[in-house]
Amino acid sequence: MATYGEPGKNPYTVPGVGGILSNVVDSTTGVTQIYRQGAFNTYTSLGTYNPSTGKFTPFSGTDPNATRSLSNQTGLTNIKNASIKTATSAGASQTQAQQLITPNTSPPPPPPSPAGPAPAGDPPDIFIDGNLATLSVSKDPTYELMRYPLNNYKDGTFDYLHISAVRFKESGLRTDASSFNVKSTQKRETDIYAHVHLPMQPGISDTNGVSWNEDSLNPFQAALGGVAANAIMTAGSGNAMKAAKGLVQGLINTATGIAGQQGMENYIASYFAGQAVGTNLVARTTGTVLNNNLELLFNGPKLRTFRYSYRFTPRDDKEAKMVRRIIRFFKREMSPEVIQTGLFLATPNVFQLKYISRDKNNQNPFLNHIKLCALTDMSVNYTPDGTYMTYQDGSMTSYEVQLQFSELEPIYKNDYDELGDDVNDPKSMGY
């Protein structure tokens, strides 16, 4: 049987399915076998997609969540797109690949025009980063755009906090010894698949910090450090024997030079005797101390944390269900996933946060940017009013939700440069 592709080539992801997927396509029938990458580059077949039926058939042992995600419309679309890419990369033409994977299909209808009011009974049009999106009626909470309050849907009326769920993408390991940079989380390919719009809250703030620590270097340490540095540089040139000899000779010369300084005998003897017994004999015997050359040195950047507090008070049945979905969404996406045989856990999904301006439908240029974040802590108070109260359907009358996000990487000066702003007339607040 001739096939296109092999496990591990042309990787892709499907929301709701943990791990990296790849396809092997039968070049005659178009039947596609879907593989999931496991530990140590092993691959497990999850099932097959049959173009003639348009359905995914799971293999025995495939977990129910993966089966549901691969069987819904979005999962099938991802499978078909990846199969077409696999076939074309293996030599098939675009037309051949499309006829093989999507036989007897007509082109999709054009997207609806954003102009004009939405038809009665349909969900309103919303813009995400300037692009038209529509509230989905899918039952899969992964793909629905959620917002609170429900009547706050007309863009251009309110600023709002836009939170997106993003599939975590690992940085991997570099094999090129000439480069020591780890790929930024902002530049890794990511799969954004769910959105929440929440109202702006008082107390919006950020705290940028870097770590500086005191450090000292006394004269003896400086002298010995110089000897060690010379030896390391010599060894780096490929002459290990010369480096070893140079280290020994350097130590001898340094010790001779220190001991030969006139008038320093008592100080030197007291210092090394004190080092031997673990006490400060220099101060006790000479009334002096070594110059420690104390200096405040840069130690590294710090990660930022963002905290938000929301009081959800649903006013009707629809809003109560929306609040429940939003709370469940955050709990679900911050949780790790058991993969394969339970030997490993997949990293939880991460989040993209943006303050959206009402008139631009994009990042508010007068508020800070935020890098990709992990939701590190979430608490829900189901009785924030101090008493247990529910509506007739059982929904609580109010919920208080505390969210704590932490950025995945620090802020660097390069991040500001990449914004492309003129430092004398910036168009954004930066980070």
C-alpha cells in the first residue's frame, strides 16, 4: 500500500487532544491514519479518517476526550487540512490532494459581511483584534466565545479584558552550539482556540522588577580569580597541559607576590590562619579588615504576576449558565492532562491577556502589554455575600472569582525594540 507521509512528519494539533499529531495517508483511497507522538519519539495510532464517509473512527484504547475532539467539525477540518499538507509535501499536487481527502465537496460559502446589524435571533458580531468573529452555538466549550455580562456585546461601547486559551508550545533543545537563545514563548507557534471577554476592573496595575544582589571580592579572591581565568582561557584554546602548568605556576607566583610585600606579613599570616580556624583573626590582631570591594551586581530579571478579582452576579438563566461556563473554562484549561499510559502529564494550557480599546478593537495603547501567562492560582467563593442563596434552577446568586496569572518569561529591552515604537514618540505603553 502506497502512502503519503510518516509518523512525526507535518505535525499539527487539535484542541482537546493532548500531544502532537501527524498523519499517514493512503495514496489511493485517502484513508488517513492519525498518530500521536509520545515520549522518546514513539507514536500511537488513535484511529482513521475516511474521506468517503467524512468520519473519524477511533481505535481501541483511544481516550474519549480525544475521540470527541477528533470527531467534531473542528477536529475533522484540522485532520483534512493536515492530510492535504502531508500529501502535497510528499509530491501530490494541490488538486490531487484535495480530491483525495475531500471528494465531492463544494467550496465553503463566503464569510458574512461585518456591515449592517445582525439578523434577529442570531448572536451579534464581535471583533477580536480587528477580525470578525461570531458567537458559536457549538456545545463544545473549547471553541465558544464567552463574555460577561451578556448584554455587553456591542464593540465600540466598552473596553474589556480579552483572555484567550493557548495551547502550550515547548521551547525544545537547541542542537546548534553557536546559539544559546531559547525560543521566546511569544514566537513559538501557538494554537489559540478559546476566548473570554470580561469587563475592566479597578486597580489595573503592573509591577516590573529586576534582581540586584550585593557581592564582594577581596584582594586574595581577585588575584586567585585572575589565575583561574587565565588557565580556563588557555584550556579553551585546546592546550590542556599548558593550562594545568600555567595554573600551578600562577598560584606559585601569586602566593610569592603576596608573601613578598613588605609590612604585610602580620596581615597575611592572620588572614590565612583565620581561614584555617574559621574566624576573623585579621580584625582581632590588627584592628583592620580586608577591603571586600562590595558592589551591587545585576542578578537577573523577575517574572510579573497579574491578579484579577471578579464578582459575577447573573441576572437571568442565560447569564447564570454563561458564568458557570466561564468558571469551568478557567478551571479546565489550567489543569494538566494525563497522557499515554499515565506516565506523563501534559503541560496545562496557557493564556494570552489583552486590554482591548472600545474604539480600536485592539490593544489599548495606553495600557501595558502582557506576555503569555500561566494561570497559577484560582479561587471561587460561591457565597460571597455571606449567606447561601440560589435561584430556582440552583444557580448561585453571586460568585467571587480570584485569578492569578504569571508571565512565562521576563520582560527584556529587546521586547520594546520589537514593538517598533519611536522612543521619543511611542505609540504604545509597551510592557
